[in-house]
Amino acid sequence: DAGVIQSPRHEVTEMGQEVTLRCKPISGHDYLFWYRQTMMRGLELLIYFNNNVPIDDSGMPEDRFSAKMPNASFSTLKIQPSEPRDSAVYFCASSFTGGNQPQHFGDGTRLSIL
Amino acid sequence: GNSVTQMEGPVTLSEEAFLTINCTYTATGYPSLFWYVQYPGEGLQLLLKATKADDKGSNKGFEATYRKETTSFHLEKGSVQVSDSAVYFCALGKNTDKLIFGTGTRLQVFP
């Protein structure tokens, strides 16, 4: 079975550019989560969706960050404009309904903003 | 609120040594508990889980027992290998939709 698929795996871009990260969740999962991981702050939950609807975006750092889920098989996380402090590994995860269910993570996008 | 506390790393061991990584939690009721592992350059992978008190989760030689009386879910392995070197995350899930993760513990195993 295919797991969570993220693209690109690596992204290097200059400050001020728009960055779009993509995620395809596991088929049938109705929850999708976006995380950011850095050495300084560890693993942070940015936003999550249930049935394509954003439920909690309180972890989104600022208005430069936005996320969408137009259908059950695709989500994007966009940063515009990007800044060097946005450099991190961004993970997408999906799960079935309920906090008792494990989340399945993608391999992440390593983002470097120069 | 719900929270998870893990021992700080790194934990450094020789191959075949016994491993314990401590995890305690704060939550009302009966949450589900998880251990995830993250190998270098990869995402988190579910290692094991337990859904009720006294349950023991196990996988790949790792074990953890859900202890309600001590609110703990310590990860153990009898004989670690170099390939076990990774970061280990304890996590809690309850009625809310999201998991609460600990800060992670880095394990380094040397031959």
C-alpha cells in the first residue's frame, strides 16, 4: 500500500519567493496533519484537516503560511513570502478518525530558504 | 491539559546493552499511548501502541507497558543494535483528533 506521499523532497529557494509543499494522504484516511520540525523547536503541529475542512490552524506561525485541502487526496502548504527562518523539515501525516488512531507520516520536505 | 514528558537525550549505549527511554503523561481518563521512531532523513514511523491500562505494545524487540498507576509508558529493549540509532517519540491520543508528542529522545548505539 502506498504511504503518505510528499513532494518535493528537497526545496532550496531564495528569500521572498513563494514555496508550495504538496501532500497525498493515504486513501481512506479522513484526517490530514501538517507539521514542522526544527532542531530548536522540535516537532510542531501547524494545522490539521478533517474531511478536507481545516479544524485547527492555531499552530500556523503567521499569515505568510496557508494550507488548503481541495479534495480527499491532496493538500498544499504554501509560504508567501518565504523567509530564512522558515527553513525546516515539513511533514504531512494522515490518519483515520479519532485521537486513538496512529498517524502515518510522509518522508517530509526539507526546505532551505537562502 | 494533556501532555507528554520524555527523558532528555542523547542516550548513548554500546551494542547489546539494555535500553530504557522514560515517558510519562498527564491526561484525564484513558488515553491511547504510542511510540514513534524517526530514522535519519525519514518521517516518523509508528513503533508500537497500547490502548488501555496494563496493555503491552511490542514490535521489533521493543516493548512498552501502559501503567495507569504511574502514568508511564517507558520504552524498553533487551539488546540494542547499531541500526536502532534514531530519535524516539512518545505520544498520547485521546478524544481530540490530534496526537500530543513528546520532545523526542535521540538514541545512539555504538558497536
